[in-house]
Amino acid sequence: MIEITAANSGQTIRLRNGEKLRCTLPETPTSGYRWELQPTSGLKVDSDTFQSSHPSRPGAGGLRSFELTAQSAGIHDLRLVNRRSWDQASSAGTFQLTVIVE
């Protein structure tokens, strides 16, 4: 499995067909802002999970992880937007990665 973080935004990575990718980004869901995965072809979403950095403190931030599997050869754009679900016009950040599946 290939692990990527916010530091990889804007980069290009290569995967073999069937190889897995985990993208982990900081998030504070109680602020209303959550990472939303934009539709992409060639990459199948296997899971979307959140782990609090301080489980005993309500409202604490943590890490959002998306696990994906490369499904078809080609060049695919992985794009995530950190925004409130009710406010599609603005965002608190974006993450973008070009994935080349061989």
C-alpha cells in the first residue's frame, strides 16, 4: 500500500493495477469542514474513516483516511476538497494528486 499525506499534494505517483493507496489528511469535523473526495474514474474507494487525535476530548481534530484501489490503466486525478457540506461555494483547502495506473 502506498501512503500519502498533505505533503504529497500536487505530485504525481505511479500505481500498478490493483495496487492500493491510502491518503491521510488532517481534519476537524466538528467545525463542519470535512474532506470530500471528488468523483474520479480508475480509482475505487474502499474506505473513508476518521480517527480522533484525542478520543477523550469531544470536538478534537484528527485524521481522515481514504483507501483506494487502482482499477484501470491511465492517468487519473485524485482531488479532495475540505468544505462544509452545506456551503459548496467555499472551501478551507484542496488536495490534488495525479495517479498514473500502469
